[in-house]
Amino acid sequence: MKFTPQQAAKVAALARLRLPEEKLERIASQIGDILNYMEALEACDTAGVEPLYSPVEHPTPLRADVAEKTFQRSDILSGAPETDGTYFIVPKIVAG
Amino acid sequence: MAEYEAVIGLEVHAQLLTESKIFCSCSTRFGNDPNENVCPVCSGMPGVLPVLNERAVEYAAKMGMAIDCALNPVSVFARKNYFYPDLPKGYQISQFELPIAEHGKVDILVDGVAKTIGVTRIHMEEDAGKNIHSATDNASYVDLNRACVPLIEIVSEPDMRSADEAVAYLKELRSILVYLGICDGNMEEGSFRCDANVSIRPKGQEEFGTRAEIKNVNSFRNVHKAIEYEIQRQKDCLEDGEAIVQETRLYNPDKNVTASMRGKEEAHDYRYFPDPDLVPLKLDPAKLEQWKAQLPELPRVRRQRFENDFGLSANDAATITAERDLADYFEAACAAYAQPKKIANWIMSELLREMGEAKLAAAQLKLAPSDLAKLVKLVDEGVISGKIGKQIFPDLFAQGGDPEALVKAKGLVQISDSSALEEAIDAVLAASPAEVEAYKGGKTKLMGFFVGQVMKATKGQANPGLLNQLLAKKLS
Amino acid sequence: MSDILSLSLAGLRARLADRSVSATDAVSSCLERIADTEPAIEALLTVTGEAALTQAQAMDAAGPDASKPLWGVPVVVKDAICTKGVATTCASRILENFVPFYDATCVARLKEAGAILLGKANMDEFAMGSSTENSAFQKTRNPWNLDKVPGGSSGGSGATVAAGQCFAALGTDTGGSIRLPASFCGVTGIKPTYGRISRYGVVAYGSSLDQVGPLARTAEDCAVMLQVMSGHDAKDSTSAPREVPDFAAQTATRKDLKGLRLGLPEEYWGEGLTAEVRACCDQAVDAAKGLGAVVVPVKLPHTKYAIATYYIVAMAEASSNLARFDGVRYGFRHPDAKDLRDLYEMSRSEGFGEEVQRRIVLGTYVLSAGYYDAYYRKAAQVRRLIRQDFLDAFQACDVIVGPTSPFTAFGLGEKADDPLQMYLADIFTISLNLSGLPGLSMPVGLGQESGLPVGLQMFGKAWDEGTILGAANALSGALPQIGMPKI
């Protein structure tokens, strides 16, 4: 199948990537090749096969409901690009 | 002009009353300093992983049982992918294809008419953090205390046909959650919140109209107003020949309008897929049995019992059982003095009024149920008049304590001694010869005047029954 | 001191225990070796030399602790694994300045066992690659030939062990990222059963595929490392609540392969193998027979779908796993971002390298509305069939054996321009991750043509790492040793 740069741009926006034109074109064509390759899966008969999303066989373990403070706020904020020591700061969010 | 019918479905988010968050051990306490209830997991640090809180599962399962859902033996957590600063991982963990519970129902009563509202599903998910938008600088501030706090979302069928039904459903749902002790039901703090899907269709039409999703309705009153507004808006649209657009609308309580969020919200593609970090949740049948045995009596059953066993009216029973604590209060008072209807009257009139004015919940009252019972008994036995009882009620409510002691201290005991009362009557009759004359001449309406005078003279403490009896005798 | 470096990890432990070598000697030897070889191979992104020496001196002062199985052993950790107080970049600009304030569970367990952290190993950015060329910071060279890649994505881990800079290194394996560099660099590396080692603190690529594992000089060394890191972790829901066997004992005691049934999948031994890879692997199988192993042919018929399946699953999970790198709470934030959209898009576009971006776009696409069923769900179904192939094959054999890669280490830049060709190099390694089973790669000789190491894979049944480690230990005793590369 053909994967157009426009399609690539749309998907990239969904993933919050803003790619320059030439990169979009390159990536779109590479992804087109990869998707073509992936079409091979169509030949595999999976009628009635339950999807396997994880190799784990045990049920999800449950944690006892005990509140515990494991780190200080200063740890949490230690890598923040912008902070006032209390909050993470981002450019003002304008609706939506 | 066609007659329209509204079709309403509600999505309710209820915050579960766990100690710790749904996927990490941070505290869920409300009101702590920003970013203090935060760890690597709920702040989405690299490499960290979620581990499910058992109590959250218990609470979600209990809600499922309480509203007659089928519990899924295996349920799956998925990732809902979108970007927002209050969403640390770039996805919200939420149940999608296989929720913990499905196919439940809630019974409601509107204007004496019973109706059953279907519940499509209950699923578990994590809350997001909070973004605070500064008015002074060009910045927003992110607080993750709330991120990863456990929620259940309860999705109804589109079974409601009016704002009244929607509010009745919401109230019932909230009441059940509070009875179960799994949610504090606080709408102002956002621990119980709702989005409403509203559409209209010509009466008699089977298929649904295009719906709008109304967000940001944070009180029963606003839910009612927002839905009413939206129904009218849609009717106006159709009558003007406009099509209704499927969209999200924000309710503005100040202007009482809903406004489209179109353009402000891009089309979402959440790319749900099973979260590989959380393998499927299997419910342990033994645990389910245990949880089922722990279910308290639910509002509907209690309401019925109050009507049948205590003889309360449907309205009184509904009001008193709406809050679990109030119903407990009522039952405790009845245990102290077995006159449920009289106690209910005092609760419906005096107690609820005072609670409303003081903005207090039943669990916060200073007046003990046994003392309310004592007050009712004092009136019943004629120790004080009902009027005096009502007079002293605000004091009792504010300070609590033994009403008998208060009555004595204030010297408010009713005069039920006929000789003492006779003295007062004689004095009044002696002071009003003209009225006595007129009465005897046939103006029997003057009885009220004499009663009033004696009451005034005794500061209201005269036993009214005895007073009437004695007066009639003296004037005959 | 240089004779210290010729010791295996197991050998070093014995010398440390009897105090004929001090922890400080061990660390100093490694640091000297790093100083000598690092300019040529560039395997490490961070060297924590000073801290390692300080720690070693303190440990020496206190004396050996027999209860700590890695007491005084210098190790290197892949930079995808969080190390408290030591930069953890995933070889990405977006995490260039990220210093975790927590240890991954596997690192915490190594430390508790007395291991000394020497540094952090280079890798393909976010473990996406098979050559370590996708590192944002440097290109690691293969110690056997500086014009060749070390394999990937744990190429720094493979190279550092091969070069004798340390006694063991941690890697992560999502689709062969431990086994391929082990093979290319001539060391032994094991990907344990999914769920054997906690993933807590391991920066996620494909969450349902990722496993941490050791790369070391021998199977026995790997067993010691695996032992220390294995076992349930309350912080990882996917880590298995099950007993950990005594791997070291299972490994060291195995001297022959009597009665062991080796399954040779026809899909792994067909066309496409280079002559030198085939020759070395054949020779190893013959040696195994000589040790008493029985060879049986097996089939893994869905192998032809493995690459497509693997890349759909891995990229889908990655697109979501990498959403958290948004410039809000840590990591790179573009200085010119004026609004929220800018903040995300500019930070992520400049912070991530091209291969990562390509995989994010592909992964986002296969999960998006209208495509989920055709790609992600379909791949999950084929994944079950692929795993079933292994379960069926293990009815007839105890261990599945095949080459790790169809070829030896390729040249730097050779496959860099064609991502699909690069993906196809993973043909023999990825099925194992889809199935969640354990597998190791061990050196079985140097290719006649290239003079580069050839790796042989052994796959085991779930939770049966002990059998493949023991078999590798026995087999390596029957093969000519490849020694250490001259750098």
C-alpha cells in the first residue's frame, strides 16, 4: 500500500511529532514499504484464534491499600524543565 | 408542531474512598500541598509500572453487586492515549473492552412513578491531575496529587426521559455509593461528577436523535438546569430546521447555557489497547462471596422497610434514607423512643432545616439521636408544649445535650397542674370582664383570646389541652 | 593486575573471596582497561569511576561478605535501566539530562548482592535498533573489528564485556537486543523467561516483550547474574510470583548433554545462512552430539510471520510507552516552545531520533481508529500461533538450537539507510520475545571468512533457564575458545 506524506503528517500530529517536509516524505515511503511487508500477515489464517497480548499467565497481582510516602516532592520535581518548587510549569494552556 | 421526547444517558465518575491511589501507594487525601501525594509511578517517570490496588477492585465490585450488575470474572485494563499536561504517562489506564461489571439497573421514583434505569457498565480507571491556569503570567501549573486516584465510571443506558428522572437516578446512585462506604459523594470536591448525553426525538420514534454530551455539571441543580436547557436548545434547533451536531458542550452555570466546545477540542483517536503492564484482572470467587456478605442494606430496601415497619410516608422514607447517616440517625432515635412517625416529623421539619442552614451532614451533628428522641418524648408526655420544643430546638441543635436539662434550666416546664393554671385563668378572666360578658352572650370565638392571654401570662408554658378544658369549665 | 581481566566473573568471585584480589584491584583493572579501549570502541555513555573506586575501597575496608554473591564485582548497566543518581539517557537527546532518583529493581538487587556499578552502556536509542548506530551520542564499534557494529540494541553491553572492561553487563532484550550483540561480540547473553526479572525501572520499549538479562563471558557468569536479579517484584505486575531455581548449580554441574534432545527448527537452518555461520553452528551441533545430545528436527511454521508480527506489537506499544517523554516533568524541553502544542511537538521532534520517530508514527498508525483490528489485533492472534509453534516443538525436544543471526557483525553504516533490511536481521531472535520464552546466545567460534564471532542460540521451555545455561556451559567446554579480541 501507499503511505502518503499527508497520512504520515496526520499520524505524526496524533503522536505530537512535527516533522519537516523532506523527513515526512522519507518516513512515509519507508513506512509504506514496511506496511507492505506487514501485509504478509493477511495470508495467516487466524480464524477463531484468541489474541495473545502478553505472555504472562498469572492474574494481575493486587496491592494492599496502604498509603505510603516513598519520595519527597523535591525528588519528583528534580528533573523538571520548569518548576517553582511546588508545581510543574508549562506554557499557558488555552482551552481544550 | 411535533411533540418531542428527550433521551438522556448519564456517565458518572465516582472517586473511590481508598487510602492509596489505584496503581501506586501514594495517599489519596484531598487538600494536601500540590505534588506532595506523588511518586515515580503516578508522575509517569521512565520505567515505572502500575500495580493494582485491591481495595479499588473490592469497591468497584461492590458497586456492581449493589446495582445488580453481572461481574466479569476477567476484566482488562487498557490504555487510552492522549496528550495533556495533567496526564503524566500520555495515556490514562482505564477499562475499555472488558469492564469489571456490566448490565445493571437502578430503580428510581419520580412523582410517585417507579422506573428502572439500565446501567450499561461500570469500569475502573485512574483520575488525571489538575492544571491550574495562571491569570497573571503566561503559564499553567500542574499538580499531580489527583493523578492516579481511583475512579469508577458508571455508564447508564439512555433510559431517562426528563431532567427529573436524570436527577432522581443521580441521587439514587450517589446514595448507593455512600451507603456502600465507597465514595463520599461530594460533588463540590469532584468526587462524584457527571456528564450527560442528551438527545431528543419526535414522540413515538424508535431511533435516537443526534446527541450532545454535556460536561461540567457539578450539582444536582445544575444537572437539572443543564439538561432542561439542552432539551430546549435542541427543540429550538429542530424547529428552526437546523440539524443537531454530535458534539461536546460545556455547561456554564452562571449564564445557564451550554456552549459547544467545537474547535477547541480536536478529534480524538484514543488508540485503546490492552495495557501490557497490567495483565487481566481475575476476580476471586471466594473474595466476591466475602464482599457480597459485607454489603449493607441499600437505600431502596431501607426505604421500603421504613415505610412498612415504621409507617413512614413514601416521601419521608425517601428523604430520610437518601443519606445513610441520616437514616442511621433516625434509627438510633427510634431505638431510644419508639415513636418513629413523630421522630420522622421532627427530622423532616426541624432537623433538616437546621442542617440545611448550618450546612452540616448527619454525621457531624452535636445533637445526639437519643437526645432528639428525648425531646420528642418530652413533648409527647406534655412536659413541654410542641411550641416550646420548637423554640428550644435551635439551641439544642447548636450545642447538643440533654433537652430535659435545658428545659429545666430555662424553667420551661409546661404547667400541667390545674390549680396553678386555674390561678392564671382567674386572673385573666378578672382582668377582662367585658370579654367574659361577650363570650357568655354567644361570642364563643373569644375562647382564642382567653387562651392567648393565659399563654402570655404563663410564657407559653400552659398545657394547652388542660387550659382549654379549664377555661371551658370556668366560662360555662 | 591485567591477569585479573582474564578471569571470568566466577573466577573473580573466588579470588575476591580469598582476598587474593581486592575489590579495588578489580575496579582499577577495569578502569584501566576502559581508559585503554574506550577511545576505540566507545561502549560506555557514563563511567562512574570515582564512585566505583570509593565504594570498592570501603568494601575492602569492611572485608568480603560471603552472603553477597557479587561482592566487589564491577558491572556495567545498559543506559535504558534506571540507576539512582547516575544519568540514564536511553541514548536519547530527550533524556540527555535525566538523572533518576530511584534504582530499577534489577539494579537494586545487583547492588544488594555487592556488585559495583562501573558505568552505563551505549545502546540504540530507546533500544530501537540492531546495531547501536541509533544512539544519539556515539557509535560503538565491535571490539573484534572496529569497522563493524557490535549489534544492538545492547551493543554497548556486548562490546564492554567483550573488551574486558567489566565482568558482566546488563542488557535488555525486546527482539534480540541481548542475544544479537552477544553473538556479534562473542560473549554469552541470556534473555530470561518474560516475568523472570522485574521490569521496574527499565525504560519500556515493547512492554510485553522487554526482558532484562546479563551479558558475560560464560554461561556460568550469566547464571550468577541471573540468580541475583530473578524473582517476583511487588512493583512489577508482570513479574512472576514463582520460585527461582538454583541456576548457578544447574549450570556449573552440567558437564555433558547425555539424553538432552536438541530440536533443530528447519526454518532456522535453511537458506540465508552465510557459509561461515553455518559451519560454526554445524560444528557446535556435532560437538553437542559428541556430548551425548540427541538431535531431532522440529518445525516452527509461523516463523515467516514473526517479523511483521513483532514490529506491529513492538511499535504499537512503543508509541504509547514513549508518550510520557513530553518535556513536562523531566527530559528535554524545546527552549522556543511558546504554547502547549509547541512544547510537545518541538520537544519530541528534536528530542527523538529518526528511527524512534519512525516507530512512533508506525505504532500510532497501527493502533489508530480503523486499523487496530487489521494490524494490532491480527498480530496478537498470529503471536499466539507463533508461541504455539514453540509449545508444540517442545513436545519433541528439551532445547531448541539455531544460529543467533544469519551473518556475523555487519559493517558500520551498511544497513543504516534501509530500516526494513535492518528489521529483517532480527529473523531468528524475535519469535522468542513474542512467545515469552528464555533463550541465550553463546559464542561457538570465529567465522572463517570474517574472523568475527558466531553465536548459537538455545531456546528453553518457560522458566527453564537452568537447562539452557547448563547445556551452554557443557557445550562451551567442548568447543575451541575464541579468546579475547585484540584492540
